[in-house]
Amino acid sequence: MASLAARFAKDGKTIIAIGRNYLEHIKELNHERPVEPFYFLKPTSSYLPSGGTIELPQGVDVHHEVELGVVIGKRARDVRAHSAMDYIAGYTLAIDLTARNMQEVVKKKGLPWSAVKGFDTFCPVTGFIPKQAIDNPHNLKLWLKINDVFKQNGTTADMMFKIPELIHHCSSIMTLQEGDLLLTGTPAGVSSVKHGDKITAGLRDSQGKELALWQGDARTREGGYVFSA
């Protein structure tokens, strides 16, 4: 498990991020409810460990989306839902950062989301949580604070598509590899991250035990891409 955790945290392979998997989040952004899971990809260069600084590209309205991450433990192709949990090595807590104003522009033009989700530091992530440490991944509390004020405070029980169905769906399209990270969607409460903000995000089990904690700050990026609509 240690070697897997090291590869996941440092080298990575693929980040598969599920969109619109919590009903209240769908409502807050006025989106349509999907009839089946859908996903997008994030580059592994966007990983940012706890203690790091989120870089905010100039001209970009960056939104936080706290999520439970599932770390794939072995090659998975055409996996049936009833056996999907056997392909999990463990979990992590992640924040899927989104360039929201860019997203609105490219969506209207029918363009892909890759840049919207793929900036450096746009996937803050905690350490690896072994599978055995979590009895029920569908009964966890996940939360995020900005400057010690709660912004997101949800439960994985509210996922519309549960983890076995997500693994089944994604593996029917693309082969999942050991060390891949599957982000399972975010609850309601997303909001902007500003220069100087202090961000804290956590994951707790049903008994209140803390399983993961991410802490860091945010600053405007010097240089790099500048967005202007």
C-alpha cells in the first residue's frame, strides 16, 4: 500500500472527475440532472498536497468543489457494479478547482473544459487512506471552510450515482489503471476562492473520526495564462 500511495500522490496516472453527482449542487448551478454518470479528466500536474498554495490565474473566478476521491487498486475494464468495490485500493479527500467564468464561456461556445479544470494546483489532495480504514464510503462527512467559515458541509450519502456504478460506468468506456484517482462529485456550497484566503477541507466518518485534512492558502498567480472574456 505504501508504494501505491506514493505513486498516487507524486506520479499519478489519470484523474477522472464525475460531474453533477449531488442534486443540491446541480440546483445551485441551475444544471440539468444527468440520466447517467458523466466525467471529465484533469491532469495529474494539477495535484497539490496539503500545506500548498493554490494559484489563482489572473482574470479567473476560481470555485472550490470538495470531493471524496477513490484510488483504483488494479486494472479495471468492463467492471460489473457488484464487484466494483474489489478494485478500490483506498480513498483520499480532494478539491476539484474550477475556473467558473471560463467554464461558462467555453460551454456557450461548445468547447472542451480541459483548461477550465486543468491549471496547475487545481487538484488539492490529501494523503492516501487505506480501504480498510473506511467501513462505508457512502456515509462520510466532507466539508470545506474558507477563512474558518463553512462553505460546504455535506455527506457522501447524497451521491446520486454510488461508487460501484461510477466504476462500472467509467471502466466501460476507458480502462482504469492502478493509482488512478476517481473524484466522485461535490455537494452544494461552491463559491469563489480569493487571493489571501485560507482553505481547510476535511473528511470524517459517521462517528466523527477525522480521516483526512487539507490546509493551504491561495494567491494570485504571477505570469502564466490571463483570462479575458
